Amino acid sequence: KIMTKKLWFQTGVGILIVLLIVKYFIEIKWIFNPLWIILTTIFVPLLLGGVFYYITEPLQRLLEKRGLPRWGSITTIIILLAGLVTGLLLLIGNPIATQVNNLVKNAPTIAASIQDTADYIIANKDNLPPQVEEFIDSISNSIQEIAVKGSTWLVTLISGAVSATFTLILVPFFFIFMLKDHEKFAPNIYNLFSGERRTWVKETLEGINNVLRSYVQGQVLISSILATMMFIGYLIIGLEYSLLLSIFAFFMNMIPFIGPWVSLVPALIVAILQDPVLVIWVAVITLVAQQVESNIITPNIMGKSLDIHPLTVITLVLAAGNFAGFIGILIAIPTYAVLKVIVVKIYEERKKIKETANKNV
């Protein structure tokens, strides 16, 4: 009887129950297939709508403090977003189109250069260490496999384009719905409870909302600053496709710790093909940007709101990538942050209950 009250026993039983639920869910997943299809269809639009909501939520609060009604603030935000997108297209649309055209035009030359380099390495692989030789063979096999599956990838690309169009249509609906009714979500949940449990659920939901707000707003701002720094650096050294590389860096920087190094790879490839000396300058620009970000930008923007160790970030991102692909990589850190809030709130509640029980004894 005493053992059943131990935290480790209750935790173990809870984990076993969850594993059993997952096991039986997988075995009878055909029953839930329609529900699963619906969830996967709306997940990405819901995620993007949430990102836009957290970005624009401070502006909405400011507008409504100035006396605008809810629909007035929503309309103002939509108009401002449309104006911002139009302005960006007018400002950088032509440079992006020019760089894309140049990239397409130079694609055969770039491919030939890469092929020549690969042929030279393969021809001289016998002079390399066995580990490097095995790595080259694996890369060659992967390239051949990609070539064989090219037609399959084309079909996947077309279906992905259709899915992306559907997603773009749904995103504004979720975004507007969140702007309109975001204050009703938490009360609809915690009003299902009463007493101290209601207070706990309310505080937990507030903590989740705060950590998601801090993460989304912080990452977007940090990514914007880093991408701007890289763009300026690439312009100074005269790197080709600097705008495209900076836009790619903006999206990759949404992934903490690992994303910036992923964005370095295409910049290094362009630098090698343009002028090998530029590789050094690209590495220097990336290193400087990362040092400024980790020591100045992130501490001042994020503060201690997430407080996740870099090793934990790497582990989470790699595990989520293997499990759920690119979407998993994007949501790994905020999901961990949300779970951390829940666990901390549970621990605090248990501690409070134990202290109350000790006082009553």
C-alpha cells in the first residue's frame, strides 16, 4: 500500500499505461485513419496560423488599448501585413527574380563543376584513408539511388505543390480565428474544473502561452537579425546569390543551434565555386554572426524564458527529425518547452500539497 503512493511507482505505472495506449493505437490505427488524415491536414495551417498570431499579437494588444474594437484591430493587422508583403515584393522581388534566373542559368555550369570535383575525388579515392573511401562509396550509391527515384520525386513534388496551395488557403482562416477568439481558448478549458485544480490548470495554460509567445517572437526576431547580418556580410565580400542565401538562412535560423550551421552549407558551396578564398570569409561571417547571436542577441531577447542546454537542443532536433522530418525539427524545441512547463507545474503542485499535508500533521 505504501509503495503505490511512491512517486516513482506512479510514474512507472503512468509510463506503462501510455506505452500500452500507443501500442494498441498502432495496432488498430485503421479505425483512426480518417481522424489522423484530418489532423495531419490541418496541422501545418494551424501551426503557421499560430506563428502569425504570436508575431502580431503585441500589435493587436496595442491597437485595442488605443480604443480599436476587435474587428478593427484584425482588419488593421491584415492590411498592414498585406502592405508589408507588397512592399517586400516591390523591394526585393526583382533582385530575388534576378538571382533565381542567374542560378537557373548557371545550374549546368555549377553541376558540371561539382561533377568534375566528384570525378576527381572518386578517381583518386584509392589514395585516401579507408574510412574516407567508404564514405565516398556511400555518397556515390546515394546519388545513384536519387537518380533512379527521380520520377517518384517528381510525383511527390507535384502532390506537395497541391498540398502547399491548400495549406496557404487555410492559414488565413486559422490566423483570423486566433486573433478573434484567442481569449476564449484557455477559459473553455480551465472552466471545466473547479477549486484548486481549476487554478492549477489556469496557471499552466498561462505558462504554456507565455513560453510559446517568447519562443515564436524571439526566434523570428533573432532569425531576422542574423539573416540581415549575413546578407550585409555576403554583400561586402561580393558573394553571389547573397539575397537567396540570406533568405534561406532566415528560415534555417528558426531551428535553434543547428539551423545556422545548416544555412552555412549552401553558402560554402557557392563560395567554393565562385572563389575558394571566399570560403574563409563566409566561415568568418558565420562565426561572427553566431558569436553575436549567442552572446548578445539571444540573451537579451530570449532571456531565461526557455533555458534549454545546447546538448538537449541537439538531441531533441535530431530525434524529432528522424521521427517526424522537417516539421518535427521545427516543433521539437517549443514542444519540449511546453512539456517542461507542465512538468514544472506538476512538481510545484505536488510540493505545495506535501507542504500543506505536513503543516496539518
